[in-house]
Amino acid sequence: MKTVLVTGATSGFGRACAELFVAGGWHAVITGRRKERLDELVDHLGKDKVHGLCFDVRDRHQVEAAIDGLPERFEEIDVLVNNAGLALGLEMAHEASLEDWETMVDTNIKGLLYMTRKVLPGMVERRRGHIVNVGSVAGDYAYPGGNTYGASKAFVSQFTNNLIADLQGTPVRVTNIEPGLAETEFSKVRFHWDATKADKVYKGTEPLNAADIAEAIMWSVERPAHVNVNRIEIMPVCQSFGPMVIVRD
Ligand code: NDP
Ligand code: 8X3
């Protein structure tokens, strides 16, 4: 039986990913801070197949203790989906909250590093494993107000590439999934649960949904062992590129 560990499985992509893997016959370790949601998903998917870990990825000691405390049945992680993450705010850099910036760096960068550094040695030792990072198109294309969020996802992109370089000679694979506009709790979190602002993001669009991303993750994992999918960029048809902006007098 193969085991996937999905961070941030209490909502959005993470939850859809846990559901898809379990439906495909996998065991899953699911994580998040909202315990009641984790418990509900464990009950829904089955305690025999799913184990919940309630911790904050920003806290290195919580990360290490959670992984060290995994029951034997779940301790060999075949696939780590580094999905937990968030955007906070859309203000311009000179007006944005420094606290929000710190939270994004601590979650999207440091949390992903803590999880990777804890789980990766076992994969190398067992000569079996795949790390799937959830980056973003925001890591490739700048937009006003994206500032620290976009930069944190650019980190995810380059860290993925550098992991692939470090893991040469091992069978461990690494992939960066880069979604565009997708309707989850993402915008509610970004706008501090202001539903009106969050709804406006998706109004009149047909955005990606969580299952679209879970399927891309599953596809990258299901490739034959000699294939490493380095990066997948996915946007809804309603999203595209704009011209370079030139400010004129
Ligand atoms: P959601 O807000 O729906 O889900 C985010 C998940 O991350 C939740 O389960 C949340 O769990 C978890 N999480 C956040 N902070 C922490 C933390 N400190 N410790 C542990 N878990 C945490 O958003 P999405 O599903 O959309 O986002 C998933 C990933 O996809 C993120 O990395 C996001 O940046 C990325 N992404 C999203 C896009 C979109 O448009 N939706 C597009 C591109 C990338 P809890 O609150 O219970 O801790
Ligand atoms: C989420 C996509 O465009 O809102 O990473 O930054 S975007």
C-alpha cells in the first residue's frame, strides 16, 4: 500500500488531493490546523486508510514531532504534497502589512522547507519517493499586489529545480504544480474572510476547481518511474496574459 502525505488538506486542493488518492487505493496522511475539519475528513475517508495530523507548518518543532509520531502503518511516505500555503492581502508593497508578509514567508517557504527536510531523507534511504510542491503562476508572472506572495512561489519554483539537481542519482522525483485562478478558500483567506471581496475575484469567470489540480498532481505521480514531470502550469481558459505596462506622461 502506498502512502501520500498532503499538507493543508482541510480545504481546497489539499482536500481534493486526499480524496482522489484515497479513491485510488492509497493511504493518506492529511494535515492542517483546523482539527475538526481533519477529523471530519478522516471519518469521511475511513480511519483505516487515513491518518490526521493537526499542526502548524510554520513551527519546525511541531512538524518534526508530528512526523516522528506517525503510526508505523503510515510512516513510510511515498509522496509528499507540499500544498499548505496562502496569500494575504493585495496591497501595494509600500502599503502592505509586514506581518502578512512574514506569515506568507513562514508558511509558503519555511513550512515547505521543514516538511521537505523532514520527509526527504527517508525517501532517499528507501530509494522511493516523490515530492510535489504546489507553486503558482504568481511565481512566474508579476502582478500588482502579488509582491511577497509571488516571490514566495518563485522560491518554490527554484527550490523544486534545485531539489531535482540535488536528487540526481536517486530515484526520488520532484514536481512543481503551478495553478492559476482557482476557486477554493484561497481568496477568503487572502481578504481576511471578507466574502464580498473574495466572491468578486471569481465573478463572471469559470475558474479552475480543486479537482482540476488534484488530477494534475495525481497525473504527475502516476507517470512511469523514469519520468520526472518538472513543472506543470495550469490556468483556466478565462485567464490569459496582459501586455507589459508602460506609464506615459
Ligand atoms: P485553501 O485556503 O482552500 O487551502 C489552504 C490549506 O493550507 C488549508 O488546508 C489550510 O489549513 C492550509 N494551511 C494554511 N496555513 C497553514 C499553516 N500555517 N499550517 C498548516 N496548514 C496551513 O487554498 P488552496 O487550496 O487554493 O491553496 C493550496 C495551495 O495552492 C496554496 O499553497 C496556494 O498558495 C496554492 N495556490 C492556490 C491558487 C488558487 O487560486 N486557489 C492558485 C495557485 C496556487 P488550516 O487553515 O486548517 O491550517
Ligand atoms: C494563486 C493565483 O493569481 O491569485 O496563486 O496569485 S493568483
